[in-house]
Amino acid sequence: MTTTPARGLAWAALSIVFFLAALVAVLPVIAAMELVWDAPHLAEMAVWSPVWGILAVLGVLLAAQLALGTWLRPPLVAIGIAAVGIGLSAVVNVVLQQWEMTRFGITEPELVGPTAGLFAVLIGLAVAGFSAFVAPRRLIGWPLAAVGLGFVGVAIIVVSNVPGVANGIPAESWPLAIWVGLSGVYAVVVAALVLRRALDPPQSVC
């Protein structure tokens, strides 16, 4: 396996390309659900995150094969980070959509501000965390930076919801508040795990 800086940059670039391609690939899946099943809106939102996240994770591995010349073997912690993040993203997306319908009668991103993008930031953080644990030690810088960016994104969204907490949380808003809070906890845990791996002495890492 070749782990030069240039190869690492190529792996990072290809991973980003596949991440965006995975997002585009969600659209025909949603279209097929509407055509075959006439799926309700919440069902469509529920599959958005799993399809995007799983394809993006596979894209990281394919990018490594193309750029580094090897199939990286994900450890259990990488799989766990990806699975929890993707699942959390799906739940947040559905709960937010339900909350919008209850509160406003429609679902529009403008009505909820930055929180509308939380599910997408969680996907990015999950894929970045996965990448950080499959990355060769010499190439961990790129996924570490992506994890940092994802952590900041989640933190901004969580903090933007704090004023609403100070004013009191209505009963119908508790599920959303809980899942937004859990998103913050997830971001802290992923960032801590990745930072620990990045700072561990090389000889202590398998």
C-alpha cells in the first residue's frame, strides 16, 4: 500500500466525490419509492440517510482502492461510528419533519433554520469518523480535519437551539430536543475517539 501525501490527497478527493455522488444517488431511490409504492413523505425521509450514508462509506473504501491500491479493513469501532451516525441522522430527519408538520402544517427548511441541515452534517461526521479509523496513520490528517468540521457544524446547530430551551420546551418539541441533544453527544464522542487515535503513539495502534 502506497501512503504518500499525494496518494492521501487523492484518497480524500475521491472520497468527497463519492460522498456527493452518494447524495445524488438517493434521488432515484426516492423516485422509485414514489413510483412503486407511492411512499408517504416520512418514509422517503427515513431512507434518505441510510442510502446516502451506506453508499458514502462504501465510497471511502472504493476511493482507497483506487488511490492507495488496497481495500482497507474497517475495525468494529469504525463500523459502529458509521452505523450510529447514519441511524441518528435518519431519526433526526424524521423527527424534525414530524415536528414541522405538527408546528407549521408544512415542511420547509426556512422554518427551522440550521437544524434543517443537521441530518446531513451527521452523515458527513459519520463518514469522516469511519474514514479516520480505516485511514493509515500517515494519512489520518484529512479525515481528522473532516471530523473537526463536522463537529463544529453539529455544535453550531445544537447551540442555535439553546435559546428555545431557555424559553421552555413544549411537550410536542421534547422528542426533537432530545434527538438534537443526542446529536451533540454523538459529535463529542466521535471527535474524542478520533482525536485519541490521532494522538496515540504509532506502536500502540494495530
